[in-house]
Amino acid sequence: MISKIPKYIFGAISSIILLTLIVIVLLFIRLQQGPISITFLTPYFQEAIQLNPELELDVTVDDCILKWRSFDKGFDISLLGGKIKKNNNLIASIPEMFISFNVNKILERKLQVKSIEINAPIFTIERKKTGEFDIGIGGYKEEDEIIETLKQVQIKKILKKNITDLEEIKIFNAELIFVDKLLDKKLNSKNTNLVIKKNDSGIESVLVSTIKEKEKNIPIKISSFYDFETKVFDVGVNFSKFSTSLITPYFKKVEPLKKINFPLEGGLSFKANENGLIGNLSFNFFSVEEGDLDLRPFIEKSIFVNLIQASGEVDMSQNKVYFNDLYISSESAKFEANGSISDSDGGTIKLNGKIRDWSNNDLKRLWPQNILPPVRGWYLKSIKSGKINDGEVFIDISSNQLKRKELNNQSIVAKLNVSNVSLQYLQSFPHLNKARGFIQINPKKFLGALESGFVADVPISEGSIELNLNSSKKWIADIDFIGKGKNKEILNLLNNHPINVSEKFILNPNNITGKSTSRVVLNFPVRLDLTLEELNFAAISNLSNFGIKDLVNGVDLTNADMELKITKNKLTANGGGNLNNIPVKINWNQLLNSNEEVDVKIEGLVSSKNLESFNLEFLKMIDGEVLFNFNGKIVKNKISNAEVFLDLYKSKIDLDYFNYVKEYNKPATIKFNYRNSEKFSIFEKFEYNSNDIVIYGDAEINESLELVRLDVEKFISPLNDISFSIRKKRPKGYLVAVNGNNLYAENYVKKFLDSELKFNFPEIKLFIQVNKMQFTKNQFLTNSKTEIEYNGNQIESLKSTGKLNDEGHIIAKIITKNKKDKYFLIHTKNAGSIAKSTGFFEDAKGGTLLIYAKINENKNQPLFDGKMVLENIRLIKVPLLARILSLASLTGIIEVFSGEGILFVKGDIPFSYSDGNLLIDDARLYGPPLGMRLGGSFNNAEDKVDISGTIIPAYTINSILGQIPLLGSLLVGQKKEGVFAISYQIKGPKSEPFVGINPILSLSPGFIRDFFSVFKSGPAPPTLEELEIGGLPD
């Protein structure tokens, strides 16, 4: 029994299910043929959908039908002709709505609507000309009623009491119509869907619509959730291709959005309660098309953007927009930021952002004209190209700040990394190219830090460009950069207007060599058309292997390592190098406003080898090293004046003509003042000081380095104490005047007697008047007066007078006959003084002497060839003659010789002279005690003597015998040699020569002598008149 019960139950249930399926199938078949009217149920359904009584609204329907909708939705009850009334006035109509009921309530025999679905309603929103809004549903619109009803929902907090027991309201395919009578505009929205769902925690709704504007479809989605516990609406709005012009004309609060003139895609979210908005409105959107962004009043023109993307919040209470992320792309320029925009102080923007990939054109295009106009103007003119790789930008400005021009250092701060920049910092200067570095900009400063770049071909390693707003509201630029390159290229940079190095500092970059590291600093007002007076500049260069060709006339600087400083008013250079291969230290100072005058200090050590390059004859007297110090001024590439000091301690000075030698490591100095006077160079206050010699004087030379004037005030040495002057002589040559106490002339005489020597002198006419002129150690003239004419090759004439050894007056001359034959003449009336000066005679007195000789220019002939003529000279104490007489045992004559001396009435001495060698050919001396014949040489070069001859005692007696015909010839000989004669020889060093006689010959008769030798008679001597020699004092 028990087991059968389940089978009955199962059978019953199966029958019910089967019956239900049959009903459903029959119902489906019926509904496929069309809806089924269920009008009889209309009152029940109408009661079920009544709204909250507090709204005082009455809902009615015309008919109810059962309708198949689709396989997804099945069949529903459709209410047709729905109407909403207030006080019997129709305020809205709903053509058709579908309702579903709570099944549980049906089992309780109650009709409780679970959901309502409205299909294709029409909603109308109208803005009146007064600016007020009204809403209509369907074809009906009762002014203000729906608005008032919505206000009632909020003000009376009806939501708290749950309007109905509905769980879901769906509106499909609705049409929204917005009519703006104020602006005479109309907008349509079709296919609008709204779903409202209620659950235990709250009410969720989703509105999806498409707004049509100017043939564009703009989709929009609004989602919201009402929390029963917190009583808060959480609303989110999503939109696509949304144009701000859809809402900005209608709501003042969103008027700033009209600055965005391109469609957006994104969303908004906010929270609200019965009192209004809670907190801020959040947003997140991006643009889907290119367009213009209007940022006035901050930027005076619209900015083209490719893309804008932003997220943040809107504080409606303060009318302030906060950006968490703001991204703007305009062509290649990218900008990312966070910050805020508000309407305080006429509109305030505060952003902290980053930029990247900005071209120079982007910056010029996006830099507002009203932001830092002077800096912007300079930038537009000066920056020719470049790229901002990335950077940071901080903006904190207001519209009123811009109007009042009250921007401070923090109003705008931009820190940018740039590359490939081309900058024109001065109009006439080469551009800075391929520059890379960092830029910082604020309202009172533009700072560019340069890491690398090129000015012309000069690589720049670091630098800066700074623009500052000074107290007088003027922008001042400071440029500082360091370049490494060739000196020529760097100085070429400074050879542009308004600096013009070549013109201002006499530096020709084309003459400059070497490399350097240079720092250039410029300061000027922010303008391109500058004058030198407005420009301040400085350049500091470390010059390596620096060279300047023709630094000063004919002087080149090479291999220098120097520090060069150039400013607007001054140029200085310090360092070391070579001047014409001479190692020196140089200090160069030039003031621009001092007639282009340069102060130069040079010190160095010059060797005699260095001096050879100057090819100046007088420098050959220096051997060794000379320390020098030059302190002077240079004007227009020429030395104007200078003080020169030479330290000759490490050198040897050989003043051959003055018989002076300064040995190595002996103190000696030279100092003088130099002055340039038009075409002449003047050496003033010349001083030579050493242990042995002192020279004071002045000199003047012309542009060809020819001596114009020389005045030596003092020339003092152990052997000299003179002064002399030299002047140019017309048409050529020089006049030389020498005066003083002592003049040592031995060297001049020796050189004159050196037949091989060629004087390297110009044409000279020399006047000498000294108290004492020394020729040798034992020969000198007192009260000497001398005149010499030298034609550039040889002495043409000479006349010298004085007292020889302060004893007898003497005159010496060189005369020219027939313009080619030259003769050397000496005449004195005190021949003894000359005899004593030879060193062979200890004492001699009286007598006259005439020396005349032809001067030969032929190298194959002696320099001098002539004769000495003696008369009435008395020789006293002649050591060599005494030795001969002693050897010959001529005691009587020796006694006479030792007493009053031997008188020679006549002397005839032929001679020739060449290369320091005096040759005597058959000289004869006649006197009462004896006669002499001699011949041979006096070799001064080797200091030797080689003389031989004959001494004839009792010459007078022998002469008388010689006068007897035939007998005289037999006894005396044809040449009056005498019956008795002694042959002698003197040979060897002058100091101790060998003296010998021939005893055989000494006793040979005259005819035997004639047998051994043949003698020639000499020429008759010329008269004094013939020799152009006047009288001399006794």
C-alpha cells in the first residue's frame, strides 16, 4: 500500500507537467498567430502599477494583452495606452509597456508587478527662452509637472520609502528630444535604453543612448547605483565622440569645456545624495580626433592638438579642476602633467608636467605670445633649429597675473634637455650648431647649460646661455662657452662685428697657428643689432703650440704655450714660446682705448746660434747665452718704445776693434731705451757696464736697419777714454768724430797692415782728436789729430798728426795719385823718437825721417813698397849694434857709441811690408864713425828677425881714400865700402836673436868685397812738396 503511494504522486505530477506543456504549446501556437486580449484583467494590472501615493500621480491603461515577444523573452503581459495624470491632467503617455508579476504573490492571489519594460517611448526636454527646463513623456507635456515631480522625489525623500515594489524597469528604443528655444537648437537621441534594477542593497540603473548632432552619432552611457543604507547615488557617465558643445551652451558650470573643440571619449563619475553632490566629480577622457584647444586667457591663440588625454576631479564648490594625469600631443610635441585649473584670480592654472620630443618649431608655435614676450622674441630670432628631447615644466599663473605683469620666478619654470640646437647669439657671429644641453626658463631668467656643440668648426665642450630680467625691466644676456680647436678658428670667431679682433687688437687670425682650449663670455642686452658699446665680452684661451706670423715686423712667435685673455677693453697674453726660435716668456697687455697701444714684456735666454738668424754683423761679436728683458709698447704692429736689459754673464763679447774681450761668466750688462719715431728707430740711454768697460750713448737707425746717428758719450776701458759721434754723410756713407783722452789704436793699425783683411765698413770720413792715441805698448801720439777717408773698400786718404811718445811731432798721410795709386807717408823732425819706439834703440835723438811707400792692392805684391830716408839722427845705446861692435873689437867706436852716440848723417832704407813681415832691401846708413849696410826681414807675425849686412868703420877716411882715382877703386871699392869692413848677421827671436860677424870678411879689402857681392843704388828721395807734406814744428 505504502509503495503504491509514490507511484500515484509521480503519475499526478507527470500529468500536471504534461498538461502544462500542452497548455504552453497551445498558447505559443496561439500567440504566434497574434496577441491575446485580456481586457478583463486590466483593472487588476492597473492597480498593480500605481506609483507611490505621495507623488499624487494616477496611472491608467487602455487595454491589456498577452503577447509573444521572442524566444529569449517568451510571452509578457503588455499594457497599452498607459497614461500618467495629476489632478486629472495628463502629463505623460506611454504607448506600450510590458509587465511581469511576482509569482509568489500570484500564488497568494495578489498581483504585484516585478518588472516593467517600456518600448520606444518619447521623452522631450525643452529649455524655455527664460532658461527654465521642462520635460515631456510621450506626446504630452504639462509644463513643470514632471520637473516638480522629480523635485518631490528628492525633497520629500520618497526614495527612502521605496516608490514601488518593482524589481526592474526597462526602457528600450526610446527617443530623446531636446528642444532649446533660447538658442533655437534641437537635438535627437534614438535607440535609448534604460535599465533600472532594485536589489536588497539598492537601485542600479544603466542608460545607453546615441545622440545625433550634425550627422554624427555620439554614444553615451550613464550608470548609477543608489545605496539604501548610505542613501547615496554613485553615478558614472561614459561617452564616445562626445563634443563639449552639446552641454556647454546649457550649463554655466561647464562653460570652460567649450575650449575643447574636438570630440572626446571617456567618462565621468560622481556621488550625490538628497543634498546634492558629495565630494568631487571625477573624469577620464581622451580625444578621438585632432582639433584646437583654447586656453585663453593664458594663451592668446588656440593650440592644435593631435591627442588629449586627461583624468582627474572637478571641485564644483570651488570651480576647480584637478588633473591627476594630463597628456597632450601636438604634432611631434608631447606634454604630460598633473595639477589644477580654476577660475580664481581671473583664471588660474597650476600644472607640474613633463614634455618630450618637441621640435624647435613646436616650441615657437606653442610658446604663448603673452608669456615672457622679450625672451620669446629673442628665442624666435635666435634659435634656428633644435629639439627638446624631454624636460619638466611647472606652471603656476593666473590671468590677472599676466595682465598685471606680476609673474615671479616660480610662476613658470621649465627644465628642458635639448639637442641639435642651432643658435644665433650675435647677429654677425657664426651660429652655435649641433648643440646639446639643458635649458631652464622662468619669468625672470632663461638659462641654457651647454654640454656640447660647434661654433663654426670649433667644438664646444661646455657652456651656458643666460637671460636675466634686471631691475630696470630689461633683459640682459650672458653667454659662456668653452671651445677646443685650432687657434685660427677660435680667433676667427672673435673677428666679427662688434668685437673685430683683427681691427681692435692687431691680431690677424690667418697668421695664427696651434690649438687651444678657450672660454668665451659675452654680456649684452637681448637684441641682435648691438653696438660694441652695448656688448661686454671676455675670452680666456689656453693656447697650445701657439704661433703668430709677423707678430712684430719680421718677428714670428712659434711653439708657444700661453694664456690669452680678451675683454671689451683689454687683451692680455701670458706664457712662453719662441720668438724667431728664441725661447721667451711673454706678457702682452693691450688696452682698446689707448690708441691701439700694446704693453709687452718679454724675457728670455738667447744663444749666439739664435742670433745668427738675424744676419747682423755686430751680433757676431757675441758668443754664448744672453739673458734679456724687454719692456715696451707696440703700436700698429711696430715697437713704439721699450726698455731693454741684457745680462751678458754667460756670454763672451769680443770687441775686436776696441781690443776688448769679455770672457764667459764675467759680469756685464746692457740696457737702453728704444723709441720709434716715424721712419727711424732711436736707442737712448744706452749703457754697457762690465768690470773692464763702460759705454754710454744714443743711436738712431732707419727702416733698412742702416745707422743714421750714433752718439757715444762715454767709452771708458783700461786703454780707452773717448766719446764719438757718427752721422750719415751725403750722398752716402758716414761722418765719424772721435774725441777724448785716450784711444788705443793698435788693432786698427794691425788690421790696416794686414793685406788680406777687407774692412766690412761703409764709406766713412773719420775725424779723431784725442789727447793720446796708443798704437803699441811703446808707441803713442799725444795731442793727436787724425782725418781718414774710407770709400767702402779701402782707405782713400789719411792725415794724422801728433807728438810721438810725447817727444817729437809727426805727420802720417795716405794720399791718392791719379785716382788709383796710393801712397803712405810719415814725416817727423825728431826721428829719434820713432827709433826709440821700435824697441831696438834704447835711446836716440834728433834727425828727420821721411817714410814713403806705395800701397799695392794686388795680392801678389806687398801691401807697402817704399823707402825710409833718415838725416842727422844720433843713435845712443843700441844693444844689437853694440854687440856687433863688441864682437868686431871696434872699441873706439863703442866708446863713442856709449857716450854721445853715433851720428848718422844720411840713411836710405828701401823696404816692403806684407802680412806682418817687414822686408829691408840693401839699406844704407852714413855717419862719421861708421857706415852700415843691411837687409833682411822683421817678421812681426812670428816675432822674429833675420838681418845681415856690413859695418864700415871710419867711414869718413874710407870715403876720402875712395875718392883717389884707380887707387880708391882698388882700396875702397866702387861702392865706397871702405878698406875695412865687418859683415854681420842678426837672426832669431826678437827678444834674444843670434848675433854673429864674419871675421874673414871683416879684414878683406874693398875690391874683394866687390867680388862677392854687387849692390844697387836706390832712387832719389822725393821732396816734401812732392809728398804734399807741409812743415812740422821742431
